[in-house]
Amino acid sequence: MQRVEILGTPVDLVDLEQTLDWIESRIAQPGPHCAQIITTNPEAVVRAQAEPALRQALRECELITADGVGIVWAVRLLTGHRLRDRVPGSEILPAAFERFGSRLRVYFLGAAPGVAWRAARNAQARWGIQVCGVQDGYFSDEGAVLEAIQQAQPDLLVVGMGERQDTFIHRNKARLAAKVAIGVGGMIDVLAGEVRRAPVWAQRLKIEWLVRIALDRRRWGRFPRLLHFVRLVLLEKTLKNRGGGQR
């Protein structure tokens, strides 16, 4: 597995199948150590410039996949490497459930009260996974949540807590008894039937993110981060070119 860096953020050059193989190898390892997956996107890269906790989580994460065409584009432009495709949490989760089925013990953490329960029930009915715990994201006693996860000892901890999810996992990795923990954004809501993914044509064109922003007014405030990401990447590319010319 090769790792590159864009704007100070690591990215692993893996596709979906390699990601699933990595998860399988981690689940098979003995011991309580929790390995983290971050599916990074342009917004996370921009936020990491100003958020030390997120920047540290990204730099110390065991596996970082490209969630979005913006990361795929930046990797190619800044490093010359070509990722086969993006590897978002919206694809990792159902693919993992499909591959491992009843062998997989999953803990669902996040979303609004009741939503995670519906997501867990639907995933269990569809793929036959073992649900070993459920907790919504509106909790006040973090210690109690961590204790519940420790007792459950899941193979996969699924965390859908928005911008908090990756730093939550990183901060508590030493106390989590999960083999693998992954932040999945709104995927718990999707599994619960609360929201739908963008149309298939948008997924195929790799513009799912653009459709989500266009259809959800709450996401409009995130668009400036995407533009800032593009500016940062182009500036970095310009600086690299100038440096190469001087040499």
C-alpha cells in the first residue's frame, strides 16, 4: 500500500477491493488495537489546515481513502499518481457487509435517536451481519458510550457523527475495543431509509457530491470550502512548478 500527501494530508492509493482486503486482515489480527479508516474529501483537507485535532487524526490514521473526485484529481495533479477511483464510505460499508455477512460484528454509533436502530435492523436483514450494539449520536456521557463499545468488542465500529466522527475515533482509539472504526457521515441515515443517495447517473458521473449540495440548502455553506480546496491545490501546483524550474 502506497501513501502520498496532498496539502499536508496523507492519502492511500487503494481501491475498494484493496480496502476490503485491508479490513479483513485487520479483523483477523489478534489483540484489542483499533485501526481507523478516514474517507477524506476536499472539505476535510481544508478543515485540517485550521484544525490541529483533525490534522493529527489524518496524519496518524491507519488507512485514508479518497472520498470524492476532488481528492482523486488533486492526487494526480500534485503527485502524478493515478487512483483507479474514489473509495467513499457510502461504498465501503455496503461492500463490507456484502463480503463478510454473518461473520461481521458491527456497532452502529451516530445519527438521530432511533435512526441508528433502523439502520442496524435494515443492514442485518439485508446482509445478515451481527449487530452487537447501537447508540445514537446525541449522547452526553462519552465515557458510558466508550464502555458500551468496549464490552461489545465489534469487528467494525461505524460512526456517523458528521465533522466530529474522525476526531472522536482518533481521540478514543486506545479505549475502543473495535478491530476497525470508520466514519461514514450520513450513511447511517441512508441505511435507515431516512435519506436517499444521489441518482445512479450522478454516482456514475462522479458528481454525487454536487447533486447533494444542490438539493440540500443546509449543504450550501460547504461550497466555499470546495472552492478553497481547488485554489489551494492550484497554488501548490504552481509552487511545485516554479520550484522545478529553478532546479
